[in-house]
Amino acid sequence: MMRLSAIIGLPVRDAAGHTLGRLHEIRAVDGRVSEFVYGTAGLFERLTGRAQPTTLPWSRVKAVHAKGIELN
């Protein structure tokens, strides 16, 4: 088990292992995680509320561990 606070800030990596950015926010609808916000635009949106953040559906997540978030 990991706490949400431990996940925020982790690198997000694609299937090839390339870093896409860091996780800045996780969004939920009706109590279920629906998408996550990552990268520079995601950080700017989180801090100011004035940007179009980079998001991906949570269904793209293959694994979450202490070294980062892996996408499929």
C-alpha cells in the first residue's frame, strides 16, 4: 500500500521507460480515480488554475511503485 502523498511528485514513464513528467494531481469521479495530471502544464495548472493540464486516464497506469508510475 502507498499513500497518495507518496505518489505525488513521482516521475511518469511511458512503456519504453521515457519520463513524460512528474505526477501533480490525481482526479476522481464518484470516489473512483479517473485521471491524473502530470508534466509542466500540470504543475502550472495546479498552482494557478489557469492552464490546460496534461492528463491521462488512470486506466493507462500499468504500475505504481516508489520509483515512479509506469504506463502501458
